[in-house]
Amino acid sequence: MQSVPIYLDGFATLPLADEARAAMLAVWEQPGNAGSPNASGERAARIIADARADVASLIGATASEIIFTSGATEANNLALLGVATATRSQSARRRIVVSAIEHKAVLEPAAALAAEGFEVRIAPVDRHGRLDLEAMSGLLDETVLLVSVMLVNNETGVIQPVEEVAALAHRVGAYVHTDAAQAAGKIAIDVAALDVDYLSLSAHKCYGPMGVGALYVAAGMPAPVPLMRGGGQQSGIRPGTEPVPLIAGFGAAARVAIADLARGEIAGPTARIGRLLEGLASRQLRFARITGDHAVVPGSAAIAIDGIDGDSLCAQLARDVSLSTGSACTSGQIRISHVLEAMGFSEETARSVVRIFCDRTVTDADIDRATEAIVASIHRSQLATGEVRQ
């Protein structure tokens, strides 16, 4: 019987927490529509309200500031397209600023706004993937409506200076949005400290279920114009029957994340990734972390392996270790990752990069097995290409 691959692809998704699974099963056993005027409907509404409070607590918000969505992609679209539409008649500002390393769920809505007459400005990053604050400052003036900079990059794990960006943007009167999908549950988030106006979340990036996320809208900020029309749920901003089981799972995952962060559980993933990199180095594998000394989300590493094609390595390891290159949302693309391109990598070097994330379920034994598998796969590749290193 084939063993389950060691899972080191936590940037793509994380394992479902036992608590989230239990919460969803409990809801599925007793159906109810939160909009129904009966006991089952009231129960469903209470479950949603409790989960909304839990998700809000994860980021230091209040429950009334949380809008549930189908995921961070929808939340990002709602933030950019919805806010631009909501303010179009009240403001003459027609510029949007985004970083060069944003997820496509931010870059593509920004491009859609450009097609509608907005000007989109792209803020560069340095060679290790951190936003260039000086360059960002030069892009900001009183014509900017909205600035969007992710909190943690999904390909490098680099923590971005969102608090500093917010200070710069608010100085010129712009709104600030951050895609925090890769940050939630991995690092502490406080929307008051970050001083952001909008923030996107995805449950499956923090041990919750796929198919649900949230948009934080700070009190007093313009409510996004809805992307859809329907039954008027969630103040009409995100209409449609709420998926109660998924929302319950999101709330449970948020509670677990809050407890883990309070206990300092991030130490485990940090130790695991260190063990993996030390193991590779001890076997004379030539690689480099592409993020330099920048702070990265605990448990993560993006490495360029000398002389190796990342996609080929991931394919060879598929039965033993789950790794990936670039963003899983843009797999199959022919061109190199736009993130690595923005960092100034040549195509050859960019294709040697793999991203790794050790979640809280990964053990030392898993890391040791993964190390051996990676080294063996690279050795086979070198023999196949005739490369011999003394």
C-alpha cells in the first residue's frame, strides 16, 4: 500500500483542523437556513454569529466588521471592485496602487479597474521580495483612492510592511487593503495596529475548510458595492444563503489559531523548516534562500536549488513529498512566476525555486524522510543529465 506523501505544500492549503471538521459535522447533522423563521433557522443564525465573532477575534476586529465570502479571491475582488464602485461618484480619485507581488486575485481586479478608466500603479519590491517603501511613497499622492499590499507573500513567505504602508497611504487620504490569507493563523494580526481599512481572509489557509473566507471592513469605511445581487444577506454586501457548515468550520479554525498563537505554537514549524534546510545543507546540496534576511512567516522557506528545475523536482517527488513551485492558483503557466520576476530573477534561476511550508502537523520524522527523498531525487536528476560533482 502506497504511503501518504509528506505534506510540505502548506502555502497552497493547510490540513483541516480536527476541531473544524467536528464543527462542520455537527452542523450537517441538523440542517437549518439562517434566514428561516423557525428554531432551525435561529440555530443556524447563532452558529454564524458565533463564528463571525471568532473570526473577528482572530484579527482584533469586531463581529460587525466581518463579511463572509467564498474565499480570499472573492474578498479581494469585493475590496477592490466594490470600494472603487462605491466611491466613484463621491471621489475624483482614480488611482489604485498595488505591489508587484500581489496574488492574481488582486492584480486582475486592479487590471479590470484600469479598463474602466482607473490608473493602476505598481509598487516594486527589492531583490529579496520585500516591498520597497521608498518607491511606494513616491507613488502616493492625493489622486490615489486605494492601496493594496499583501501581509504575507504566498510564494516567498516574506512578511510585508503593511503597517508602514498604511501610514503612508493614510497620509494622502487613501484607503488601505491587505490580503492576509497567508498570514492568518501563522502570525498575530491586529487590524488596529496595522491600521488597515479592508482585510481579506481564507479559511483553508489557516486549517479551516475550503470554500469560505471573509472580508474585514473597518467601521466607518465605505461599504463595498456588492458583486452580486440576491436575497440581501449580510446587509446586501454579500447576498446568498450562508454556508453554515463551512462558516462553523472557519470559526472553529479561528479559535484554534488564537489558542495556538497564544501558546507560541509557531515554534514547532520554525524548528521543522530549520531541520529540513540543515539536512539538505549537510548533504552538500547547493541551494539558497531567496528571501535573504527578511522576516518570513514561521515554517516557510523559498529556496533556489542549483541546477534543478523546480517543476521537474516536484513531479518526481509527488509520491513521497508534496512540494510546489510558485502559486498553485497559476499552475500550468508557461512564463515564470510574476513574483520571482518582480524580484529580478532570471528565468533559469526562477525555474529552480521551490516553496516549502511546514505546518503544525509535520514531525521531525517527516522532515528526515522528506530530506532523504529530496536529496535522492536531485541525485537521480543529476545522473540523468550526466552532471557529476566531485
